[in-house]
Amino acid sequence: MPKLALLLALLLTSCGSYDFYHKVDGHGKIIGNPTVDWVKPNQFLYYQSKNRKFAFRRCNGELIVPQSLKTDGGSIPSFLWAREGYSPWTYAPAYLIHDWLYEAHRRGLPGGIARDGTPLYYDKLKSDWIMAEVIKSQMEDEETFGKSKSPGRLKAIYWAVSRFGNSAWNAEANIVKDPLLPKFVTNNIPLLPALKTLQNEITPVPIPKKLAGSPVKPSP
């Protein structure tokens, strides 16, 4: 991806990064710590059965719980991996949430669930924005990241996926069968009752009125 690599490098010092950073909400909550299984170089499997408590709750109360999927972390050109913050796994929770939202679209499944249990279908624009929210929530976590906030890096990563993610968004679904889950789950039937249960187990994040949203209808 030479164009992506070049644009990422150019965007590292792009103007307007601080304005963009302040537009992204960073008050969502990452729940749990995700784990992945190594398959081969640059290919990993994320199993839902091993990550039952991993989720992201947006500040408007929407809950995103990834199902099993293949991942390479962040699809960042390898020559940028040595730069601070550009490892494919620096923002692993954000990349896994983003991978799931794309894969949910490809499978025709809801990517998340609203506070009232309504299934949510996110479009590409919203999926990319949610990734930015998760990254910022990580950057704002001083216990883990210290004071390593980087508006330029956040803008660069968001800009790259929003500009170059169309082929991945429109690709074929890649269903992963989780060996530890029953067949009806690995066939990717949305388990809304299970999501509601998990939703009730997690302390809700207060919803600012201006951020409360409505479900996005699936594209025809």
C-alpha cells in the first residue's frame, strides 16, 4: 500500500490535528483486555469465546462486542512499525473493534447494540469514527499510556482508514468458527439476549444528551 504509507507519513505533521482530536469523543470505556491467537506471520485469530468480557461502550451507551474474526491488528505498512505508536498492536482494542465493525457489515450483522437492546448497523463513516473514539480513549488513559497523546497520530490513522478502507469494507465476509462456541453461535446468528446480559453486567457510562444517537439502518 505505497500511497497509504506515503500519506500516513505526510499526515504525521499535518495541521489541524488538535482540532480533530478535540472533535473525537474519548470518554467511551474499553472493557476487558483482548487476546488473540497467532496463526502465521501477520495473521491472528480473535476468538469471542476467549474474550467474553471484551467490549467497547461508547459514551452514548452503545455497546460493541466483537465476534470471532481474523485480524492483523492495525493494517499499517511495516516500514512505519518502528515509529512510536505505529505498531499494528499499539491500539489493539481499537483495531479489533474496527475489524469487527467492518466484518459485521460484510456478514450483514448488527455491529453493536443500543442501550434499549436495539441492534445497530453502522455504516463505514461511523465505523471509522468509532475506531477514532477507541484510540482516543486509549490515549486518554494515563495509567497505561502516560501522557502519550498524539493528535497527529490519531488523525493520520483515521484519515488513512477513511480514505483507503473501501476495499476492505466491500470485501467478502470471512467467517471464523470458534471451536469453543456451539454451532448456532459460530454461524453468526446475532445473540441479542446474550448481549443484553453483558450490557447489564457493565456499569453504564453517563450519556451526554448531545451525544445520544439513534440506530443506523442497514443499507439495502
